[in-house]
Amino acid sequence: MKKLIAATLAGALALSVGACNTPQDRALGGAGLGALAGAAIGGAATGRAGGALAGAAIGGASGAIVGASTAPRCPYGTYRDAYGDVYCR
């Protein structure tokens, strides 16, 4: 019974934290998608691992920039916690 309660509480905590959203999430997602696309294009264009690495670096950087610039703004402003993380109000 104790294991069931502990698993239920852990699941509830994971679900509640999983819904949190920070302004940096969009930049991180854009960097990941850009790196994947850049690696695929760079590898296909050059046929070598070096081209895939260069494409991943360029795609990741440009994806992070585009993702950060298209992030929705917080309607009520932002605040920083004690660790320096930015959150919407």
C-alpha cells in the first residue's frame, strides 16, 4: 500500500511540474529541431560526418534564435526566482 501511495504522489508531482512553462522552452525546442534538420541537410549535401556536424551547429544556433524570437510574451510580466530562472506571472 505504501508503494502505491508513493507512486501516486510521484506521478502527481511529475504531472504538476510537467505543465510548467518558461520563456526559454521555445528556444530550446527550436534549437533541437534546427540541429536535427541541419544535421540531415548537412549530411545529405556533403555525404560526410563533418557536414552533418556543421549543419547541426548552424541549424541549432539559428533554431534557437528563431525559437526565442517567436516566443509568446507574458501578458502580466515576468519575475525571477532565487535561482535566476524567469517565470510568467
